[in-house]
Amino acid sequence: MTTEKIYFGRVALRAGLVTAVAQVLRMAIQFLSVVILARLLRPEDFGLVAAVAPIAAFVGLFQNLGLQQAVIQRKEITRKQLNQVFWMSASVGLGCTVVLSASAPIVASFYGDSRMLGITLATALPLFLGSLAALPLALMNRDLQFGQLAVNDVSSAFAGLVITAAAAYWGFGYWSLVLGPAVSAVIVLILAWQVTRWMPGRPELNIDREIVSFGANLTGFNLVNFFARNLDNILIGKYSGAVQLGYYDRAYKLLLFPLQNIIQPLTRVMIPLMSRIQDDKLKFREIYLRTVWLLGLVTIPGIAALTFASDQLVAVLFGKQWLPVAPIFAWLGIASLIQPISSTTGWIFICQGRTNSMFQWGMFSSLVTVIAFVLGLQWGAIGVAAAYAISGYILLPFLAAQLHRVGPVTAFDFLLMQALFLTSSAIAWLPYHALVRSLGTSSDLVTIAIAVVCNYAIALILVSLLPQSRRILRSAAINIASAVRS
């Protein structure tokens, strides 16, 4: 084994462990947030803020024009180029804040609710703060400062929870859901600049053409992907009302937000690491498959377990009055079974500079998902969740074909991982259902525990049957044991 490979493995393992610890803490904070706020606020409060969230997210797509990832992906970048990226990001961020603020009356008119005016204005400021923090965060990521990035994430999440919960307790209602993110954005900005101590030069808005092309394609993907991720909120809020949207929002956050809090930090680790070996296709494929096999084993059985016991989970966490969330949660759980693996495919496009292929895929997949949302809307929030799940499985073979064209990960690699974990979830339903019926337990916690044990047991058995995944598990166990001894 070469010195380079040993070093790469140690850096990847250290980064992964630091990020994992940080994300456990952050997910615990998110979990507490979901549970605590559900007991302090009304469904309508969540629905009001959730109705504005996709509009703010849409404007935020243009926050830095993909330049943050371009800084991380490039092998070499000059100080002049960094200065250009900063001023462009800051200018675009300011423009996004102005546009969102100016659209506040239109948003209030669209929903027919004057409260949306203030909510929209309040969500505009974090966009500008985020653009100012974009370059320092990119530099930290590029320089593999994962420990400090983890501190930033946990600190900002904790502060946001404290402010939100305190405001909700003191009767601020939906305003508490706006104050928390603003405080988090301020803390991220302060910590990022304090760590990097990078200072911009005089304003420059001319940027290298390759950087612009990379960022433009990535922004294009994010733009079309936005409709596949946020149009559901707009449609439900407009045609089914704030209460239905509040139920949908709770289900979405309970399931998909924790999943995003695993994928996004892992993406932060993998993109700079895989970008450094983008020319070594064999190593690139090996690192990707090793990471994604482990990711699937950690996350997918857990998602399946929560999907099985959706009624019990909602009752335990939110109370019986929130049971309408359960069927929505179950459909989103079915959709999420393929997402841990599918969501990592962006690494392949970005790290090899193939954001043009990523943009093409985004246009096609977003069109299919939007059509599904419109078709499912007639059955309310449950119909939209079901349509989202069905469209994801329809798109799966098309994504595999696109990956195969880009390489070096093949369609077989991708579909094998998906098929194994989907099969594992399907098989696990049989012992879960049999045990719940035979034990006749009335305890929601016991039912959830049975679902978890069955899913992880079956997944471990199936993974151990494949030589490829068995080697990956053995290698991961050796590396973790070595790290612990060190």
C-alpha cells in the first residue's frame, strides 16, 4: 500500500469520524427541535413558515452561483480568483436579499394572508449573511478543516434551537421559526471569518470562464431540482391549506431532514477528497463504492424501520393529535429508501467537473417529479407524498444510465446497492409483522424497537453474502479499530 493511499485513507477516516460525531450532535438537536416545537406551536404556525420557505429557497439558489463548490473542486486556485469569487458571491447575495424583500407583498397576496409579508421580509436577511460566509466556508472545506466546520455546525444549530424554543415558549408563535435560522446564520458568519482570517481585496466581478461554467451548470441543476423538492409545499399550501401543509411539513422534517443532515456533511467531506483523485478512476470508483455501501447500511434499514412503525413513531414523538402525519410519513419513508444512495451521485458529477451532465439529469428528473406532484395533489398531502415516492422509483433506471455514461461508477454498481437494500427492507417486513402480531404488544416503543432490530439484522445478513460489500465491511472495521487504538 503506497504512502499516498495510507495518508488519503487516514484523512478520510478522520474526517468521517469528526463529521459523524458532529452530525450525531446536530441530529440530536434537530430531533429535539422537532419534538419540542411540535408541543409549543400549532400546525398552522409551521404551515405559515413552510409556505414561505420554498420561495426563499428558490431565491437562495442564486446565492453564490455554484462558486463555493467550484473553489473546492478546482485543483489549483489563485488569490485573485478567490477575491473575484468573494465579491461576486457577496453581490449576488445582496441582490437575492433585495429581490426576496421586494417580493414580500406578492407572496402575501398569492396566499391571501397578510402574515406572509412579515415572514418573507424576515427570511431575506439570512440570504445575504450566507453569501458573506460562502467563501470562508469553502476555504475551510478545501483545506480539510472538518473539525472546525463541525464546531460551526453544532454551535449554530444549538443556538438556533435555543432561540426558537425560547421564542415559542414566550408566545412568539410562527415568528420563533424565523428568529432561530437568523441567529444560526449570524453565528456561522462570525465563526467562518474568525477561523480563516481571509481578507478580500478591492472589488472584482470578472471571473475565470471555467469557474463560471462549472458554477452555472451547478446552479442550473439546483434551480430545476428546486421544483422537485419544494413545489409540493407550494401546492399543498395553496390548494389544501396551512393545516395540511403543517402535517406534511412535520412528516418531511421528521424523516428527510435527519437524512439530509447525514448526506450534506458527508458531501462536505467527500467532494474535496474525491476531487483530489478525480484523475485516478480506479481509486475514485473504489472510494465512492466503499463510502456509499457503508452509508446505505447505516441509514436505509433505519428508514425502513421508521416507515414500518410510522403510527407508533408519530404517537410517541408528537402525541395522538398528530396522527394524520403518519400516512404522509410512511409514503415519504418509502421515497427515502432509495435516497441515501441516489443523493450521493452528485459527488460523481461535481468531483469530475461534469456539472453539465448533472444539469441535464436535473432537468429530466425535475420534470417527472413536478408532473407527479400535480397528479397526486387531488388526494391532498398524502397524495403528494405518494406521488413523490412513485416518481423516485420510476427515475431510478434513468439515473443509473446517466451515471454509466459519465463513469467510472457503472449502472450495475449503482443498481446493485439499491436492489440489495430494497430487498432487505421487503424481507424485514415479514419477521416484523409476525413478531408484532405474536407478541401482541401495546407498547409503541417496543414496536419501534422490533422494526429496528429486524431491519438491521436482515440488512447485515444480505450485505455479508456479497463478497464486494463483505470486503468493504471488513476494511471499515479494521480502519475504525485502528483509529480507536491510535
